[in-house]
Amino acid sequence: MDFSHLIRFFSNSKSVLRGRAVHGKLITSGFHPDVYTNNHLISMYCKFDRINDACQMFDQMPDRNLISWTTLICSYSRLGLAEAALGSFRLMVADGLQPNHYTYTSAVSACAGIGAEKTGKEIHGRIFRLEQDLNNFVSNSLVNFYGKCGLLRSAQVVFDAILEPNQVAWTSLVSCSCQCGENLEGLRIFSESQKAGVKPNEFSCATILGACAALETLALGMQVHSHAVKYGIRMDQFVITGLINFYARCGELDLALQAFREVEKPHLTAWSAFIGGCVQLGNGGEAIDLFCKLHSSGFKPSERTFSSVLGAFADAMEIKAGKQLHSLIIKLGFISFTFVGNAVLDFYSKSDLHEESLKTFKDMDSRDVVTWNSMIAGQINSGRYKEGVKFLQCMLVEGFEPNLYTYSSILSICGDLPAIEWGKQSHCCILKPGFHSNVVVGSALIDMYAKCGRLADARRIFDNLPSKNLVSWNTMLVGYAQHGFGIEALDIYNMMQINGMKPNDITFIGVLSACGHVGLLEEGLHHYDSMTKDYGINPRMDHLACMVSIFARKGQTRGAYDFIRSFPMEPDKVVWRCLLSSCKTHRDMQLGKYAAEKILSIDPDDTSAHIMLSNIYAESKMWKETAQIRKLMKEKALKKDPGYTWMELKNKIYLFSASNNAPFEGNGVCEVVIGLTGQLFDAGYVPDGFSSLHYEQ
């Protein structure tokens, strides 16, 4: 009986039971198989993914040859058992056998899978010493290995040594560049491959679409889409998912929906990408609806789906539903995935549920740098800077290296306090690994220096950023506007338009604020109209408040009031406070009284509105009304929050308040303040009587 022929036949037919039956017949027949028959048995079990049976068969073999070892190593590598593959490779070499191209390819792929840089370099060195030439399989695996280890220069050297790179080699180099964040380099290599006459495949198209998504280059990505259609590339799950992700990242949700509908039955990855796109663009409600449709259509959500949709529940403040989703994640066993745990942690942090986020953090079986970043960012966003710093210290003690987003959070602390010396020290730490050229960290540096009043430093970093996104432009623009540099802010806006960067609602808050600082009422009205007509952005309360401030700075309190009345939504108290402040400055008592009453109708316990209304009554000599306001404040026990300021000295923050006049650690700061106050009065300073009434704290 030809057992080898039967084993090969049942291996190809994927019939596990019949294959095992042949193996059993071979054992009971008393036939002693040679090394070739045993190799066929190992290959059969490997094709069935029964790696334990294959390993047991291998261990029982009296004789092994190169095929025996290579079959086992290839199977280990294919199944993701990289450590076992490399262990077998070492044993094979120790037995004195010379690996072939298939062995090298599997071993190098195993190194790429776990980022074993040292071992991979050793294998490459052995290939270089002992092999006369390399075939495309080995070369492609080396390009992939160096790329996944972040060694793009080495990957390029190996690629350049290939005489005629094939489609796989080009795709590997493009993919590695994009995976390492070098998206522009990936696009350049893809362009070169097209010039070399290499036809793109679904993998290269999906990779390039990812690069276009990261760079938010809509026009180029649409060309890639057209390219895929032109070459007849089948719209498999990778391409469809890439298209959905690309269009969503570029803010074109309608085109993402069109791509989603191009396939009759979208893959789960396409659902997850579309849900993630909706969350990213702030359409949390639509993302939740999509998730419900996915769940009701019989699809079982994956860990990626859950990690995407949790952001929607956080944005929509659907706390109860988010907690139910957390329970479902635990029930399905997905909580063991670290990135799912990170998403749950992020949900609780964004919902300002400190206790729940802390419990989730403590319950996680494993943590990565993203876990720590989520916890740190959650503390900072809730104003718990001290706790955020403590988590940062614990992260460093645990041996985690800060990444781009960690430094972004650190810089956020430095900017919000502000603490310029800490910020400068953090900047030095960022320079060492070269993170300063990254657009995320670069934008955080601009924000930190701008908030600390170092606009020249912020502008220098802005000008030196190799690539800028909308956040970078907005940060610089708003930084100028907040410090009263209206002309410079408007120059940044003009540069944005020249560079083809589409503004968003945040951009126009900065633009309108800048117009207010330099008193450009007509230009402010022009930009307000442009926001709605040219860019389709619906005005928010922040934009209305900016417009009220522009009118106010020109002394046109009645014009500000008329603008408020023309606004389609009911103004909030921030808008009325802007009008009230303007009325106070320009002595419009009647309208100021109306604005203060509007604030109190929205928030009856607004302390500052009570005080300003009392001052208005006092200025108008309406003493009875003034006394009533004072009495009401006493009955409600309303007290104005004391003003705070702080200074940074020798890496320490010193806090001062209007209710605390004690000197700090012998520095005599308060004595200096008293002296400066005396000099103000000697120079002829006269306090504003309109706001001179004070209340005991």
C-alpha cells in the first residue's frame, strides 16, 4: 500500500478523520515508515492546523532531514508561534543542517511577527555569509522584517539589492513605511512602483489609502480609488475598509457610506470602520444606530467594533447604555483584550466617572502605554492635575516609555497651569527621540508655549513642523487671538487658505476673536457669513459670543443686542455675560440690567451676575434695588469665588488668592505686591467706580 500517496491525497482534501485513519492503519500494519513518509505525516497535521500532533510526530521520528525541520518551522511561523519557530530553527542549525530559502523565509517572518530585531539580524548575517544569492521570497521577508522593526533604512538597503523587485517587494516596502508613520515616504515609493510598471494589488491600495487617511489628503486618496477601479482590483474587505476609513478621516461621511454600500454584504471590519468614522466625525448617534443594526442583523461584534463604538456612547453621554455595553463586553469575554479595556477606560474618563475608570484600570489584567495615557488624559481633562502627575510617575516607575500621546498630555498640564519651566524640560525630553517633528507633539508644543505667553517660541515650532494638520493651524491661530495679536492671527488664517486647509468651527472662533481684538467689525461680519455660506458650518454659542464681543469693543452695545436677537437659538449665559461686560464698560445701564436679569433667569445662583447687577443699580443710585440684591445674596449664601493667581519658581508652583495675604516661605511676594500697588496710586491710578463695590467673602 502506498501510504505516502494516501497521506498526500487526504491532506489536500482537508479530511482530518480520513487522514488520521490512514495514520492509524500505518501504525497497525507494522510498516516502518521512512523519513519521507513521516514528513508527509507532519505536513498533513500542519495543514490541518493540528500542530501538537505534528510536533509529537516529529519528536518520534528516528531520522529527520531538512524537509522535516522546514515543515515544522513554516507551520509554527504561519500559526503565529514565533518563539517555537525560532527555537526549532536554532535546534536545526545546531544539528548541522543548512537551512534553505523556505526555512529562512519562515524564520525571518517569525522575527518580524514578534519584533525580534537581534535574532533577525543574526539570521540575515548568516544568509549573507553562506548564501550565494537570494531569491525573492527571502528578500521580501527581510524587507518586511526590517520595516516592522522600524528600521526603514535597512529595509531600503535590502530592497535596493533586489535586481528586479516584484509586486510583493514593492508592497512590503510601501506597507513598512506607512506602518512606521512615514506616510509621505510610503506615497513616494508607491509612485515609484507605478513608474516602474508594477501593477497595484488590493494590499498596496489599502495601505496607500491608510496613508492618505493619515495625511487627510482627499484628492490623492480619490485618485488611488480611481486607480483601483481602473486596474480592476477586486473590492475585498481590505480595500472597502480602507476606503471607508479614508473618507471618514477626511470628513466625507457621505462618500464613506457610498463605499460601505459598494458591497452587498459588508464584512465586519467594514462595519467597525464605518462606526469608527462616525464617532471620529462627532456623529455619535449615527454610530450607535449602526451598532444596533449590526447587532440585530446577526453579526457578532468583534473586539474592534466594541472599541470603536464606546467612543460614541462617551460623546453622546449615554452613560447607562455605555455601562450596559461594558457588561456585554465582559459577558462575551472581550475585556481580556487590552485595547478593549483601554476603550472602556476612555469611556469612563470622558464621562468624568472617576471611580469607575479607576476600578477598570485596577481590574485590567495587562496594561500598555495607551492604558496609562488614557488614565493620565482623563485626570487632566477633569482638572485633576495632581492625580495626573501621580499616574505619570507610576507609569515611569513601571518601566513604560512615554510616547507621543504621553508627551501631549504632559504638555497639556504645563500649558493649563501654566508652568513654562516644566514645559521647556519636557520639550528637551521630546527632542531626544525626535518626537518634535510629529504633528501631534508639535501641535501640543505650540499650544503649551502659546498658553504660557511664549508666542515667538510657539511660532518657531509651528514654522519648523514638516507637516501641519488642522489642529496645528488652529492652535497657532487661537494662540495669537487669545493674547490679542489679531493681525497675526488673521495672517495665519490667510496662510491656511493659501495652503488649502479647510477651516472648522474652532478656526472661526479664533478668527472672530482676532477681529474683536483689533476692532474689525466689518471683517468679523464677513468671516461670520463666510463660515455659514462658504463652509456650511452652523454657528455655535461660542461664535455668537465672539460676535457680541466684536460689537462691544466698538461700543455698539445695541448692535450686539440686535445680533443676539437675530440668532436662531436661545442664547446661553455666556453670551449675555459678554453683553453685560460690554454694557459695564460703555455705561449702558438699561441694557446691562436686562442682560444681568437674563443671566439670572438661566442661572438664579450666578454670583457674578448678582454682583454686577447690584453694581448697575448702585451706579444708577437705585439703592433700594441694590439692598434687595445684597439681601438675596445673603439669604442664598452666595459668595464670589476668590480670584487666584500663581507663579512658578524653582520648579514649584506658588498659589495666591484674594483671601490669603500671608507671605510664602519668606519670599516676601506679598510685600512686593503691596509696594507695586502703592506705586500705582502714586502714579495717579483711579479705580473704576462702576465695579468698586465689594462683598465680604
